[in-house]
Amino acid sequence: MTVTDSTPNNASKNWHARLFTAREKLRAQLKLGDRDMSLFEWVTVAVIILSSMTIGMKTYNLPPLLLLVLEVMDDAIMIYFVVEILTRLAVEKPMRNFFKSGWNIFDACIVTVSTIPLDESEYVLLGRLLRLFRMMRLIVFLPELRKLIESLLHAIPRVFYVLLLMFIVFYIYGAFGSLIFADINPALWGNIGAAMLTMFRVATLEDWTDVMYETMEVHPFSWIFYLSFIGLITFIMLNMIVAVIIEVVQEHAKLKADKSANKTAESTAERLTRIENDLTAIRRKLQIADDG
């Protein structure tokens, strides 16, 4: 005689299975996606935009009734953000997995900071400024923005060396200009600090010809000084920064694609291994049944 599982045990297993399935579906909806955005993400993006609009509307002179409506909307938005973060935190099993993602930590910090009650204190302006950070949550929920920020963060080390090279060029030209042109206009060339600020003005092409013509009255060939600087900074260095960022973005995209392909291959291999183990177990059971 074969012994079957009792009905309460089956019901308990089915209940746990349904609960696990529902939790996984909820987690899939609440988890930040790399490609397709879920309905939950779209709703949160809409709420973030609405929050930004309410902050912008408060900068106008509005009737008291409309201000009251905006205050109620702002409180409702704050409650939504808190509930949303707590829900995303609750569906993670174990809960510490939530903090393994830097974007989740960044998002939680923004929500925490923006909910600090400062409106009824002397720090009202600070409280309003902190709520402006809610708009930065768009970076968290829009996959393309996340990819862009991640690429920029990866590009910082390389861009730093280009900026260091630009600083060296600024310093050399600023020191040269301070030594040669200090008597012409002390306000622009009196010391190395003022000279470097003048060179920054020249690099941005903001009325740089006025500075050049002023020095050309005393030194006719000083145009070589300005044109060479503009060629180095504006046309070469800035393009180098753009080239470095583009290269890092391409490398980062390729790396993510390779990781995704590896994960897909690993998941496929795991599935095949599980199927093979299941078939082996079935064969053993059939063999035991035949022997019996």
C-alpha cells in the first residue's frame, strides 16, 4: 500500500507556492529593469514629474486655495514615495539584497532626505531645496539615464587626466600672459589667478577679441598667443574629452552586453542541468518500480 501526502499538507504547499509566485511577480514589477519599464516604474515616473511640477508652481504668486491643494498633493506624493521604498524593501528576500544595488541606495537616500520636516522651522528654504532632489529619482527609474550616468562615472578617471593636462596648459599660458601683459591691464593680467580667469574667458570665446586687441596695441604679434591657446583648449582638449566619454560609453555598453550574454548562457546551462537531474531521478524511480 502506498502512502500519499495528507490533504492539509498539500493545501499548505499550494498556499506557500501561490504566495511565493505572487511575491516573485510583485518583486519583478518593483525591481528596476535594465530595458523594459514596468507599469509600476511608469507610474512612479509620472509621480516624480508631478512632484517637480508642484515645486515649480509654488514659485508663482498663487491663490491660498491653490497653495493648499499643492500642499496636500505634496504630502500625498511624499507618502507614495515612502510606501514605494518600503514595499520594494519588503519584497526583497533577504532584505539586505536591496542595498546591494547602488541605485537602490541612491534612491532611498533621496526619499529620506526629501521627507525631512523642515517646512515649519527656520530652515524652510532648505526643506524646499531638499525636495528638489526628488526630480533626480528620474535617473533611477529611466534605464537610459542610468546607463548614461554609469558611463560618465566610468569615464571620470580618464577625463581627469585630460582635465589635468588642460590645467597645465591654462597655468603655462596664464603665467606667460601675467609676465607679458600685466602692465597693459592689471585687472586681467595682474597675477596668475586673474590671468588664468582671463584665459578661461578666452577659452569660452566670450569677448576674447576685446582682450586680444587690447594687448595687440602694445604687442602686435600677441594674436599668436590667443589663437594657439584657443586651438589647444577649444578645438583639441574639449574634443579629447568628448572622445574619451564616447569610448567609455561604447566599452561600458559592450561590457554590459557581454555580461548579459554570459548570464543567459549560465541560466541556460543551469536549466539543462536541472532537466538532466530530473530525468535521472525519473529513470531511477522507474527502475525501482520495475524492480518492485
